[in-house]
Amino acid sequence: MRKGKIIAVAGKGGTGKTAISARLITEILKLAAGQDVCILAVDADADSNLPEALGMSYNKTAGDIRESLLEDKHRDVTLDVRSQFEGKIAAIIEEEEQYDLLVMGRPEGPGCYCPVNHIIRMIIDTLTKNYDYTIIDCEAGLEHLSRRTTRDVDVMLVVLDTTLKSIKTALRLRRIAEEIDADVKQMMNIANKIPEGMEAMIIEEAKKYGLTIEEIIPFDPLIPEYDFKGVPIVDLPDDAPSVIGIRRIARAIM
Ligand SMILES: Nc1ncnc2c1ncn2[C@@H]1O[C@H](COP(=O)(O)OP(=O)(O)OP(=O)(O)O)[C@@H](O)[C@H]1O
Ligand SMILES: [Mg+2]
């Protein structure tokens, strides 16, 4: 049986969610070497960047399938959405040697509670049980909670940077998760892109707002360099300062 552990990476825009999600996959796989661990990477941002960070390409998204199924169901109400979607989702999951990638694409609207969407969400929930870890690279902000993408997760990594806005987004995420009674078992605040010497200040600032920073990933010039040159983040050297920070997170959540 697989672990079925779900880890969502959330936070303000541009804080480093995608970079952390991508490299977290590599670090978990390295730490679990020889243990037959299976990971599902989910790009839940409509502006999909995770495939690039992983050095992968994709053709279709879950959103594409949903749109066409909604149209088909409109034409033929007897259509069996469950079996149709199950068949089609398997075909769009991109497979790497040690992990799979699912790109969600265009999200359903917050008020979209039609039966088709319900069935699709259930199938994706079930899918995560076939993996030891599912890493969800979320869109920026809070919508993923109200859309239910991240309602039932084991760990939500909330990524902050050196901006007050990122602290405010972290606070809102916490509040909304409570308000909607989301089943987020653990919320872990991660400060990313922190210049040397600013660590204590970040911890203190966050504390003023009631937030505990549990891990700090330093500013690492290699990440913007890789991003700029289009080199996948998963190819960062093992001793890069950012990678060492992400490895500590992997250890803490495995
Ligand atoms: N530890 C780091 N050190 C230096 N730069 C970083 C670090 N982490 C991320 N970056 C840079 O910050 C920018 C945003 O990173 P990334 O795209 O991973 O953030 P994001 O939170 O996924 O953004 P979005 O909200 O747009 O999806 C990129 O230019 C990336 O190169
Ligand atoms: Mg991103």
C-alpha cells in the first residue's frame, strides 16, 4: 500500500512555490533511494510552470478533459462521466522514471459544484492514493482552498519571502483554512529567498503576526540563473544552498 501523503505548496505570488515543489520531489526521491517510492507532481496553477522546473513537457490538462466532458454530458445526459474521465486522465499523466506529472490547467470556478466536477474531484482524490507522495504546486493566493484543491492535505507548506504581503497571505491562508474547516493537518511556514544576515529579522517580523517560521531557504543566485536560462530547477547541484534548505524540508515532511 502507498502512503498517500499530500503536500501542498502555497503562498503569495512569486515567493518560490514552483522552485520548491520541483526540487522537493528530487530530494524526497533521493532520501528514499532504494525504497520504491512513487510521487505524483500536480501543477495546480493555471499558468503552469512546474513542467518546466521539472524539465518535462505535457500535452493536455485535466481542465481540457473537463471542458470536453462537460460539453459531451450536455449533449448526452446518459454519458458515464466517471468511466470517461478515468480513461482520459490516465492518458494525460506524464511519466518520468520515478514520478508522474498531472497538469490541472484551467480551474473550475469557485461556485462550480455540478456533479461532473464533483466526480472529477473524487477521481483525482482517489488517484493520490496510488502514490506515496503527491506534491501540489498551487496557484498564488487563496483560491485553491475555496476550490477545494487543497482542502484535505497532510502538509501545507506556506512559502513567504521578505515581503509583508507574503506574511499577510500566510495569515489569510490560515484563517480561510479554519473558516472553511479544511482538513489541513499541518501548516508549515517556509521563508524563501532570504539574504544572508536577514534570517533573525524575518523570524522576528513573522512572530509579530503570530507566525512561526519553521524553515529558511537562502537566496540562491543559481535559481534565477537557471530560470532565466531555462535550465530545470531539478538539475541544481546537490550542494546548492537552496537545495540544502529544501532537503531539510523533505526530511521534516517524509
Ligand atoms: N531561493 C531562491 N533564491 C533566489 N531566487 C529564487 C529562490 N526561489 C525562487 N527564486 C526566484 O523567484 C522567482 C519566483 O519563483 P517561483 O516561480 O518558483 O515562484 P512561485 O511562487 O511559483 O511564483 P508564481 O506565484 O508566479 O507561481 C523566480 O524568478 C525564481 O528564480
Ligand atoms: Mg509557480
